Amino acid sequence: MHLLSLQSMQQKNREILVAILLGGMIAATLDIGAASLITGRSPVAIARVIAGGLLGRAAFSGGIGTAILGVALQEFMGVLIAAIYVVLLKAVPGLLRRWIPSGLVYGVIIFFVMNWVVLPLSAFKASAPHFTAVKFATNLAPMLVFGLIVAFFARRLSPSAPAAQDQAVTAA
């Protein structure tokens, strides 16, 4: 019986790790693509901007190594953001039952934290952003998708979630 409990715990830990890694890395990668589409800059240029959070303006004159650093930082942030969501699942069990609304709300939280906390603390020392309504919506939309992706991969972490969700899909 003890071996089954240990195997079950290992399986659960594996599921948590997969949810964090897939949710975070997929969302982070798509976020680079969204930033590229929004700004009209290449993904390499976006990656350099991300590296600029650590290196400041020197990132713009950096080579491919700077872009690789930017991608690594973006992926790390994505995984960290996904891990925070998974930790929140323990504190707020309703997040699993309503993963779409909770993912959207988490996306809004990500948006505000990135723009009003992370960017001002970065090497750019950016002040709080000033958005027009259109620019606000354009920049918020990818964060809503980011939150949904994280919530999507975390939605099956409840012991009863897979069976209940599969039944709901079959019934619909």
C-alpha cells in the first residue's frame, strides 16, 4: 500500500511539473510571437528587448547571444508564472473548476505585474506605461491568452478533474 502511495505521489508531482513546464513555456513562446506581431519587430529583436531587462540598452547592440539570453529569460519567466498559478491552485480550489475565467483573471494580473512592477524594476528603469485604449487592449490580449494557456495546462491537476471534464465534453 505504501508503494502505491509513493507511486501516486510521484505521478502527481510529474503532472504538476508537466503542467508548469508546458503551460509556462508554450505561453512564453507565444508571447514572443505576439509581441513581434504587435510591434512589427522580429522575434530576435523582441528577445533582445527581453534581455534588455537585465542588460539595459546594451542588449540592442548585442549579438545572437543576447537574443538567446532574452529567450531564456522569457521561458524562465513563463515557467515561474505558471508555477505561481499552480501554487495558487492549492490556496484557491475554485480555480480548477473554472479554469477559463481564472485563466483570464490571471492574465490580467500578469499584465499589471509585468507593466507596473517588473518593467519599472528592470535595467530599463521604465516608468509606469501610458496606454491609449487601443494600445491597452492590444497589449492586454496576449496576457489573457498567456493566462488561459497556463490555466489550460493546470486544469487537470485536481484528482477528479480529468474524469469530470471528459464527461462534460462528452455530454456537450
